[in-house]
Amino acid sequence: MNYLVEIQKAINYIEENLEEDIDYEKVAKEIGMSSFYFHRIFSAIVGISPAGYIRNRRLTCAAESLSRNDISILKMAIKYGFESNESFSRAFVKFHGITPKQAKKKGTQLKVFSKIKLSLTIEGGSIMNYRIEKREAFKIEAIVRKFNLQTSKQEIPKFWDEIKESKKLDEISKDASKCVMGICLGESQAQNFNYGIGAELEKDEEKMRETEIIEVPESLWVVFQCEGQKAEDINELWQKIYKEYFVTSEYKQSMDIDFELYDSKDTEIWIPISK
């Protein structure tokens, strides 16, 4: 599935509705994704969340209008979806470094966040090691928590630190006899998702306390290999998967679940797929 094409459709829709309430569920449905994976894939490809993109574009357009037209700051705030003059002014100062009132003065320098136009640029060979694997249904035992898409990059590492410090990670991995997994579970609500730290549950194995059982149905999986376990390397691989692999592949992601599998030194990314 060419995610570049689909995300560009979403960007076009956003641009046409910057002055309206934007329904993420509707945008995601139009391009055949759940709202959770729309947010996730958008962020990976564009480099900023949909909410961040919309905010930056609205503040760019608002500043341009203020500099050219005799319009009140309150009307401009309402036009671009801000609840109050104060919230608009705070966001405006954070983005432009000046107040909306200062932006109305001629010659004031403003920041611009332009509309993004996606394109596939081939700059050289990019090697991704992967395999296609069919798996029967299996179960994962994990400690699961709910996270918000806007804060998950900061909060999930803290979750890992907590599990490690409490020695629960040793229990999950059965003293390193099992590979530990980080599991993403999307929900219908766009802003929230469940994330689990766990391991595959063997048949007849007893469940631990404080864990949940995640039942994963039979599926075809694409598995990508990443040397090492550095967060920046894993995040870079995720971007390549959405920007490069799925652009030319006949497959698309089939379920709102995926996971990273960590052995003693390396990482695998597992994504369920279908044609």
C-alpha cells in the first residue's frame, strides 16, 4: 500500500478544512486506516503529528491574515479553532516568538510552516533486512498501560525504566530465556492506545500476576531486522518501513497491533500484513 499517496490525500483534506473542525476518524476512514494508525503513519512519514501539522498551518495562515487584514485577534482565534483569545495568543507566541498584536505591524518578521507535498525521492540504495512469515494464533503475556499519542515518546521509556527497576522485566523474560516484546495495540479513539511490555506465553504456562493476556490471531507478518536496540535506530527503521517498504509493496498493515521483539542484543519489528 502506498502510504505516501494516502497520507498526501489526508494532507490535502486538512488543507481544505483548516478553518473547520477536522474529524480524524473521518480522515482515517477516507484513506482506509484506523484513526490510531493514521496518526502513527502520518507522524512517521511527515515527521510531525497530525495535530501538530494542523496547529502549525493554522498559526501560519493566521499570522498572514493578521499582517494583511484589519481583523480582530479574537475573530482570528475563533476562525482557526482556538477556544479563547488567550489560548490563541499563547500558541502564537510559542510558534512565532511574537504576539498576535505585534504581527499586525507592517514589516514584522513571521515564521512560515508550508503545506507539505510528499514525493518519493530515490537518493541511493537503502537496505532493509526482512522476511515474510506466517504464524498461527498465539498469546502474549504483558503488563499493559494506556498512553496518549502526544506524550507517548516521553512516557513509554519511563514505563520501561519502571518495569526494569521493579524486577518485573526479569519475571517476564524468565531470566532471559525469553525475548521481551514491546506491543502496540491501537484503539478506535485516535488519541489513545495501549502499550504492553511482555513475552509470548507458552502453552500450559501459568500467567503472572498484574499481567494481561493479548490474543493475537493467525496472520501473515513482515519482520524487519534492526542491529542493536538504540531507540534512534529503531525509530529510523520504522520511518523507512512506512516511507520505503510499503510504498512499493503489495501488502498493507492488516491489524491494529504490532510489536518489537528484543533478544540479547538486536531487535525485530513485526507487522501483520495482508494484500
